Amino acid sequence: MLVEKRMKRDPVRVSPEDSFRHAMTLIRQKGIRHLPVVEGDRLVGIVTDRDIRQASPSPATSLEVHELHYLLEKVKVREIMTKDVHTVTPDTPIEEAARLMITHKIGGLPVLHEGKLAGIITETDILTAFVDVMGIQQKRARLELVLENRPGAFLEVCRIIQEQGGDIVSVVTATATHQGEEKKVLIFRLEGVEVEPLVSQLGADGHTVLSATA
């Protein structure tokens, strides 16, 4: 899946010369956490809800309300924005976007197409994509097992599932510690299968089932 399929197009944006107060109002009113900063269509920075919180006056300030409003109007977005912005393109795989967010500890990535802002993708978009791919929102059987380190093991598991009348909705490969060793683990979501007979057959054929739920 590519970023283009999950990004928000035409995101809310601000200019470097917009006021701090304007950016704060947009973030609060729109319920968003990331504001790309653009000059024309060119991305020059990003402002996040965290930037807003860190730059906001302390609640203990002795300023009068009108003084506070004046101060927030005087501070410009360019003074609080992050200039070194990590970005992706519409053709970036969504797993690469997720890796960038984890690596750089950020919650959103502007999407650039031919150097112009085309959208934004956030951690919520990626989590939603993962939920959809896994079929989590619909009740389905879940099977987690250790993939044996031998040729044909994966195909054998799939054959057993098919023989038990099951259809594979999704499968994810992960790693986990099992009996003190790092093992490859498969997580299946299945339809049309009785879990107990499936688990029994897998065990009889030498496969280690870690968990199974109907």
C-alpha cells in the first residue's frame, strides 16, 4: 500500500508570516496536530500541537487578556516552526512512512509531489491502514503460531488451514521470543474455520500454536 491511498489531501496549512495565535486557533478548531508551513506550494516548515504548547505563555502569567492576545499576534509562525522537515511522496510505501515516524519520533509527514505539498499522512492514518489490512474491525478467528525453520513450512500451514475449511483474510510476519530463542511468528486472521480442530491438526503436524481465538 502506498502513502497516496491513505494521506489526507489538501491539508490545512499556514504561512510563515501567520501569527502564533492563528496557528493555535487552527489546531484547536480543526482538531489536528500538524500544520504544514508553506510559501506558495513550497513546504518551508511544520508546526505541531507540541510546538504550540511549548511556545504558549505559562498559565501563571501575570499578563492581562488583551496583553496576551497582543503577544500571540506578534509572534510569527516562522519563529516556532520546525524547518528541517521529514517528508514522503505519494509513491512511498506506507511501511516506510511508518518507519520514518518511529525513527524520528514524529507523528506526521507532509507528502510532496514534484516538490509541492500534496497532502499529509499521520500516525493515525497508518494505524487505520494497519487495522483495515488486518481485518481487525470484523470478528474473525485469530491464529498465532511459530513458523518452523524448514523449507515449505509456510505452505504446509496454509494447506492445513485450507483443508480445515478456512480462508486466510490476512497474515502478518513478526518475531517473538519462544523458549529463549528469537523465532519467526505468523499471525493469521481467518474465516470459515473451527479453531479447535485446526489447532489440533497443526499440533499433530508439528507446528507450535502460541494462541488461537474464535
